[in-house]
Amino acid sequence: MGAGGQACYIRCMVSAAALFDLGRRYAELGLPTAARAALERARDLDPDSPAIAKQLSELYLGDGDVEAARHAARRIADVTRDAESRVSLCRAELAAGELSAARRAAASALELAAAPRARLSAHAAHAEVAAAATDHTGARAHALAGLEAFCELVRVGSDSDVEGALPFAEDLAGRAAELGAADDVCDLIAERAPDSAAGKLAVAAALSARQARGEELTDAALEAPLRDAELGWPSSPAPALRLAERKLRRRARDPEARADAERLLESAADKLAHTPGRERARVWLSIARARAEDPARAPLAEEAYVRGLWEFPGAAAARVELAELLLARGDVAGAARELALALRTDSRHALAWRVAVCLVVGDSGGGDDGGALVAELLEAANPGTGAPAAPSATHLAEATAEVARAEVLTGVHARGHRLKNQLGVLGARARSARKMAKSDELGSRLDALAQEASAAYDEWAAYLRSTRAAGPAIAPVSVSSLVAEVASGAPGDVEVSLAPSLPDVRGDRLLLEEALRNLVVNALEACEGGGRVTLAARTRPVGGAPVVEIEVRDTGTGIAGTDLPRVLSPGFTTKPEGSGIGLAVAERAVAAHHGRLSIHSELGGGTRVVIVLPCDVSELAAHRTLLRPLWGGAR
């Protein structure tokens, strides 16, 4: 349905219930703008409906509109006295950083929770609040209490009840394991739900979290409970999906793992034949991304993308990936069509704008046809306006600048090796001359020269690695272990805050580690006069798809507002001994992973550097959302 038809349809509808149903269907298709319009109209007609307010609160949270989410959640709490409404309020208050209000809402939810499912949701909310307040003891206790409620649900609930609650149980199992209670999780499941396939999936989540913490666990040990669950729960796609995730994580070192994962995913797609299209779409998009890693299988990847997008047309990230495949084989019209649809769904999608710039430049060289294509894409991002809105024009300008900078850096990479080699020769000659120096003063100067040349060589080599034309070496990267390793190797004290069950990202571990280490070192140097450095990682939805957000925060000297626009430029530094390359290395490494690095600071007020990276293959790395009811029950 086009934008005009959609608007006409909504105007003609007069029933709040019908508008509510329409909004739910739009959300199922991944069209948040249309869903929001329908649901807000439904709220206007029935302002006291808790169901409408709840769906709007969830929609606002997913879109990052925290204040609107809090307002809607408070409306639910005002008219409904049940655990589910308090859990929704807790999530909204937590997103706003209001820990005290979130804690009160979670406590109220627990008081009102009678059934096992409600207690599970309430304990999950409590665990989230405790983790946000760095109350590890409380988070662990509520995680284990929530798992006790899950075990009770396994004994008394239906398969559909258990399947709907499974994501919460996995979250809690992972959280408890990350807090050192993995053995407690396994003992609890063995005692309370010994023959449950769903319980084995919770055990697998705990084992996965143990591995993320750096413990040595074999693939066989990690996959054993998943295989047992698959045998014990043949009617559910959940075990096969978890097994596929494990195999995709080790596909880089086991070529057969990818083929096995695809077979499991195809089996899951068959089991989901009669379920809502969004779940089925996620499986097909996961298959598409696995196939796309092999250029020879690009046609099969395109076919899987089309199947997935037919079920879930609002998957903007998948449309951009399909556009890249089409562009690679010369189908410019097809690529433009997919980009327009992606921007119609998510006008802020940074990668969509970058691919659009490459498409325009490659197809027309910036001529008249390019202008028409630009106009088409701007119109897609602002349907029905007749003119490009300022935000979309800004996104296009930023993407153009990034693509142009990448072209420049390709030239820097090609010529930079000569300078790197010269620095290496300079250092070697200084060390040789030191051996022949007859005076201590001259020897000391040559030592200093050799050290400076070596330091410059190392920094320049790092910068060249971040700009290499071949791009990063792709493999699954555990965010939890990456953050822990960088923090433990830092030249100072770094507090670590990790969200539970963090998904992998796909990327070059060495590049990401180097980027993160540079940021941490900068933060520590900013706190040399006193201060605190925190390294945190969490997930959050962007345009309906999860991303990993890594934050380096310090309470140090901060950055002057006049310097902020220049801090990512290679060579810019405010330190007497600085090279000005560290932040540039980090920014280029993040950009190479289709991510974004942003800096928030003020003089005397500390600095926050935020890295946003797309998650691993499709949404498999966050299965906790795959089988979660989108609109039914607390999330």
C-alpha cells in the first residue's frame, strides 16, 4: 500500500480496535512509522485502552523515543493494576536512566505476579535494574529466582507458553553465568526440570556465557544440550535455531559448519511454515547472509533475501545487503529499487546512504541521471513531501563525505607504505649509529631518536591497517571477550560493565581490538590527574534490528567544543607528545565494519566515545527475540 493509500485507509477507519489491529500488522511487517500512525490514531479514539498504550510504549522504546515510551507506560500503570503493566513501566524508566523509578516498578510487578510467567518477567525486570545499578548480587539472585519460575512454568504450562517464555529464561541464564553462577544454573535446571528440552536450552545459554567470559569449552560441550533439546522437542524450531547459531559462529574455522547451519535453518523454516511471517523471514534472511559470504553463491543468497523480504518487507538492513549484491552484478535498477525501499522504512540508515552514493557515482559519474537518482532516493526517505527534508539531505551529505574520505584514504594506503618503510629504516640506522657513538650524550640522543622512530612506525602501521583497501578479515568476534581482554591489558584501572548474553559481531578482531585499546588509552591519559574510566557494552535496537553499542567513558579533562570537529582528523592532537593517529585509527576501523563512532564531550566534563556495530549474521545472535511474541506478554 502506498503512502497516499495508507493515509486514506487510516482516515476512513473509525474503530479503535480495527486501527489497533492495523498497527500491529504494520509492526509485524517492520513498518514502524505506519504502525505508530495507526496506533496513535487508535489511542486518540480510545485513550484509556491499556493494550494500545502498551503497544505504543514498546514501539516508542524500539524507536528510541524514551519520553514517549515513559508517558505511554505510565498511562498503562494508571489504568491497569497487573504485573505486565509494571514491567513495561520498569523498562521505560530504565531506558530513561531513572533507576529509582524502575526499581519501584519492578518491585510492584513482583508483588502483583502470581502465575509463573508473570514472576519470570518480574524477576527479569528486577535483574535488569540491579545490573544497571551494578548490584551484581541482586542481579544474580533475581536471575536464579526467575529461572525457578521458568522451571515451574515448564512443569505446568503448555508448549506455547514455554516457548514464549524461553527468551527470558535464556537471558536470565546468561546473566547468572556472566556473574559467576553458571554451576547454580545447571544445578537448578537439573533439579527442577531435569527432562525439559527448554531447560537444556537455558543450560546452553549459561555455557555460552561461560565461554564468553574466557573459559575453555569445546564445541561438543556447547552443542550437546542443544542436540538433546532438538531430540526432545521436535515440534519446536528453537533448538535447531540455537544449533545453527553455534555453527555459524565457528564457520570461519570449520567450513562444514556453515553447510550444517543452513540445513538447520531450512528445517526451522519448514517448522515455522504456519507461524507469523516475521519469524520465518528472520530465518530466511539468516540463510541469505550465510550464503552471501561465498561470492559463488550470490544468486542463491539473492533468492533467500527475496523470500525473507517477502515475509518481512520492513527489514531495511537486509534490503541494503541485497542492494549491494545486485550492484555487484551490475543490476543498477534493482539496487536502486531496494535502496529506495530501505530508506522508505528507515530514512536514517547510514549504510543505505553510503551504498546510495556509490550507486550514484558508479552509475552516472554525477551527471543528470545521477541527479534523478538522488531525487528518487530523497523522495523515498520523505514520501509524499515533494521535497527533500533537511535530515535526509544531511544524511546524504554525510554519506558522500564518508565515501569521498574513503577514496582519499585508499590513496593514502597506497602511498603510505613508503613512509612506513622509511620510518623503519630511520629507526634501524639510529640503532646502528648508537652502537658506534663514542659519547654518552650522543648515544642518549640516538636512543631517543630510535624510540621515537619505532613509535611512529608502529602508529603509522596501525593506521595503514585500518585503511587497507582489502577491508577487514571477517570472522565472528565475541564482544564480551574482546572488551574483557582490552580492559585487562589496559595501562590503568578500567571498570567494565557488560550486558548479559551479548551477541557476536562480524569483523576483524585485531582491528576492533586496536581501535578499542586506543580509545581506552586516550581515556586513561585524560584521567591522569584523577578520574574514572568505564568500558561498557550492550545491545539496542536500531530500525528494528539489534546492534552492539560499546562505550568508553571517562571523567577526565574533556575536549573543548572548538576541538571536537577535528579530533578524528589524522594528525590532530592537543597533547604535546601525541601523534593524533589513535582516534583516526579507531574511527577507520569502526567504519570498515559498517559501524559508527561518535564522541560526546565538554571541557572539564569528561568524554564519552560510543561505537555502534551491526550484530552477527541476521538476528540469530540474538535468538532471544526470535520466538518472543511481538505484542503478547511482557518482553
